[in-house]
Amino acid sequence: MNKRNYSKELENKISEFQKENEHPGLLLHACCAPCSSYCLEYLREYFDITVFFYNPNITSEGEYSKRVIEEKRLIAEYNRQVEEKDFAGMNSDDKARKINIIEGDYNPKDFYEVTKGMEDLKEGGERCRKCFELRLKETAKVAKEKGFDYFTTTLTISPLKNAEVLNEVGEEAAREAGCLFLPSDFKKKNGYKRSIELSHMFDLYRQDFCGCSYSKAQREREKLKCSLQADS
Ligand code: SF4
């Protein structure tokens, strides 16, 4: 079977909306401001976007607060550009639309419950699939309840995350909730590179680990190994 090109599928969908002059309502699950930066820049011309910040996987309240504050600051900056028609240095033009945000519940116990027994797995394995399922099922539920036309996630921008798994999980969550999932692979078309440029441009807080306590510990071990190698 041919491998699906999720980035192309999204482009095709957008072309259909443009032909009909439609701007569907999109609930965009966001994990952090750096990953959102490119996704929002790309999508805000074509959709009425509401960001859904739902990440019970994040290791501590302090880390959670930093990430949610930066997400809100980024959205405020994009909305200021729309109000003031100030797009200097940006890809989007004045067709860009304003963005809303909904903050989900932060209950880390929900994350620890679904990933129980998978504490020692490396990033990218079955624990991550469970983590995606938790976050995307909740996003699908909210999209259905609030009547959004589509939902999707910024998570496909990460080169460390498998876009095929994420799209599979998103489509499954959509089927269960009875709503529509928008396919994506935001790292394509230089999306990841652009997210780094935008993070510098807006001086965003960029964490060096994915989010959960296990990914933080893994990152610490890798840093220690590098420093020991450098000293030897
Ligand atoms: S490494 Fe990232 S995706 Fe995987 S379980 Fe931890 S927070 Fe979730």
C-alpha cells in the first residue's frame, strides 16, 4: 500500500475550501508555543482557529504554566498583527484571521493512568501512542461538543514524532467522537525549520524535552552522557 502524504492531503483540503471560499472552524490541539508558531502562521489564513491547550502529560505545574503562558503570548502577538495589519517578516498576509484559545484541564493523574507500566520506554514508543490518544480523544470530544468543523494537532511538526501514528490516532478519535479530523504533517515544507525561526523571532520559551517526567529524565541522561564523553 502507498504511504500517505498527510501534508499533501491537507493542501488538497485547503484548496477545496478556497474554491468554495470557506473558512471552516478548526480546533487545533497545541502542545507548546514553538510548535504552534508555524502551524498557526500557516493555517490562520484558511481557518477560524481555536487553540486547545490540553496537555496533562506535562511534568510539573511550573513547566505547564510556562508553556501555557507562552502559548497565550504567541496568540496575542498574532492577533495584534491582524488588528494592526503588521506582518513585517511574516509569511502570512492580511488574509490572516484572529485566533481564540480554550485551556483544557491539567490533571497529570490522567496521563499517569494511561501510561502505567510504560515508564521505562523510550520516547517514540507505545507510551507516546497512549499519550497521543489521551490528548486527541479529548480534543475530538471538545470539537464535537462545541461544533467545530475539524480538529487536528500541532504534534506532527516534531521530527521526533511519527506522523503516521498521530494521524491514525486522530482519525480513530474522530470516528469515536463523530467529528472530522484534519490530516497533517507540519514538519514538511520546512515547517519545523520555520518554527525555529519564529521561536527566535518571538523569543519563545523552548524546552529541550518533550513534556512528561520520563522524557525529561531521558533528556537529562543524554546530556550527562554527552558531557562525560566531552570530558573523556
Ligand atoms: S515523550 Fe512526549 S509524547 Fe511521549 S509520553 Fe512523554 S510527553 Fe507524551
